[in-house]
Amino acid sequence: MKIWFRFVPREGWLPQDTEGLWAVRTGADTARVTNVPFLQDGVAEGDVVRYRTDGEGLHWATARAAASGNVTVRVLPVASGPLGRSARAVHERLAPFGLGGESFSAEFPLVALNVPADAPLTEIKALLERGTRDGWWHWETGCTTEAWNAA
């Protein structure tokens, strides 16, 4: 099933105000998110969300019911940097950590990554920060945990 999220678009960011995430039903009005959000903040792959179904049959998220402990990280390669506009190069740099994720498009090579709760958070953050310093990419978090913030 697809769960839809509605939000206010950020200035200078993608113009969308909704994002649909794949999910598996876990109850009458709950579902576990099964992919990484590109735009929606406050939710990570594996989280359980509550939803309501509208008159057209669309399922709209209303709240996060249970956190997975996973972190959502978004990475955008710097076009003029050593990686160019290559989402694949971003994946290759982060591959040693076994992070799952996907790329938005060739025109906008934003990479959304799921960082599992048991991943080496300090090492991942260090590589992300090094990539910023070395001009590889810009990155942000869309959903964090206390463990991520403390790493």
C-alpha cells in the first residue's frame, strides 16, 4: 500500500507538497513504512505510522505510531565537486556501511539513505562530514534518533 504525507514545501527545495511512501499494513489504521522518504521529515524506513483513508481511497498519514530506531539521511552530490552529479558515486562512498536507499532522478541526484539503528553511526557521520569538507556533497537528516544525535 502507499501512505501519503502532506507538508509545506521548503523554499529553494523541490516544489512538491506530498510524498507517497510504500508501506505494509500492520493494523486497521497502521502501516510500516518500507522505503526511505526523500521529502517527508520525521519518519524513517521501518517506522509504523497511523493513517486515515479518504473518500478517494488514498491513505494519509496522521502520526508516527512507533519509531524503528532508523535514521533518514539525504545526500546531494555537488555538481562541481569530485563526484559530479553522480548518485552512484554517493552510494559507492557509503557502500561499506551497507546502507539501503535510492536516488531521486538523474536530473536531481538526491540520494535518500536508511541508516539502521545498529549501524556504526559515528563512522557514518564522520564520512558524511568529510564529504562536505572535501566538496563531495551536501547532506541533511530527515529523521534522527538520540543515538544519532549523540554519535
